[in-house]
Amino acid sequence: QPEDEEDSVADKKVIEFLRILNEYRIKCEEEGKYLEAERASQQLATLQAQEKKRQKRQFRAKQIAERQDVQIAHNMQFAEFNQSWDKYMQEYDQMAQLYIQQMTEKHAKQLKEHQEMIIQKVMSQPPKFTRELLDWRRRQHLLAKRKNYAEAQKIKRLTDKLEEKEMRKIAEQRKKTIKKLEAQFRQEQQKELTALLKRIDGRRKEHIKQRNEDSKRLLQRNKNVQNVLESKQTVQMQKQQQAIKGALRIKQRSRVRTDSGIPKQRGGSKKKTFVTQSR
């Protein structure tokens, strides 16, 4: 492993200590201190295993922190998404209430104007008396023209009572007519208001549906990001373990030296002597 790559996956001090310990093991082996060399070898293996575990825990903690950061970012994004939609729906409901209020006020004004109009129209129409009453009135006037005042007075009293009775009926009929026309007008206004409420409710349902669809897409997109990150971290962990293993790998071969410190060539001298004897 290159030195900079080793530094990225293992502590320099640990690497250096392992090298020193391995040098000590080799020295003990060369000097025939095999028990000490065995202890050094065991300690070397123990330290390597511990360092691997430490590096793995450290790298895993880094990956977990990375996933947590991504999750926090996703949570914040989702919270902002909901806040934005909540604000939009609140503004929509406020605007809807304003439309309803405006229509209600307009209807109240129109109803008042319509009531005044139909009252004036109905009340301005001349009363329609019965034929019986009209006949009695004609007879009354004929008697008065003939100067038969006494009989005309009797007929007048009778006709006035009959007219009073019919006027009460006409007044009652006028009230019914006004009430009927007013009810028809109110019904038309109610239809208009119902249509507005239906449009508002339909539009609101469309917004809610859109919100749910956007929410599902956002959650799925975030889930995909998490899955990609986990897959990436799995590969990174595998590469990291290989890199750590390489960085902590210490050559186990002993160095066999002569007294002068120059390494011997095993079997080399015998081969050279054999060749000389052959000659």
C-alpha cells in the first residue's frame, strides 16, 4: 500500500508500532529467542485484529453519521414540504371563505332588492273582485242614480262587508304570491351557492390528491437515495476493509543474517562448492 493510502485507513502510530514489533519479532527469531518471538507474534496478531475492529467501528460510525445527516436532510425537506402545503391549503380555505362571504352578501343585497320589487309589483296590481261583488256595486250605483237612497244605503252596507271580506282574501293571496316568488328567488340563489361550494370542495380534493401524490413521490425519491447510499457504503466498507488489511499487513518472513550482518544465501554456498568440485 502507498504511504498516503495507508495513512487514510490506519493510524500512522499504529502502523509504525506494528513495524517495530515485527522487527522485534524477527530479531528474537534471529537470536533464537523463540518464546519471546512467539509472544511478539501473538501480540502482533492481537494488535492487528484490534486495529481492524477499531477502524471498522470508526468507518461504520462515519457511515451511520452520513446516513443520519441524509435522513435529517430528508426530514427537513419533508417538513418544509408539509409546511408549504399546509400554508397553501390554509390560504386556499381563506380564499374560499372569502368567496362564500362575498356571494352571501351579494345574495342578501339581491334578495332585498328583489323583495322590494315583487312587493311593489304585486301590490300595484288592482284587486280582482268577484262577479257577485261587482254586480252588487252596480246595483248600488243604479239605486243611487234613481235617488232610491235608502235602498242604495242598504246595498252599500252589504257590498262593503263583502268587499272587506274579499280584500282580506286578496291580501292573503298577495302574501302567498310574494312568498312564492321570494322562495323561487332564494332557490336560485341557493343553487348558485351550492355550485360554488361544490367547485370549492372539488378543487380542494384535487389539491389534497396532488399533495398525497407529491408526498409519495418525495418519500420514494428519498428512499431511493437511502438505498443508493447504503449500497455505496457497502462497497466502500468492503474496499475499506481490504485497504485496512493491506495497510496492516506485516511481512512475517524472518531475516536470516550472518555475524557480519550480511544476509546468507540459503543453499548457495553448497551449490557453489559442488560446482567447484565438479571442475
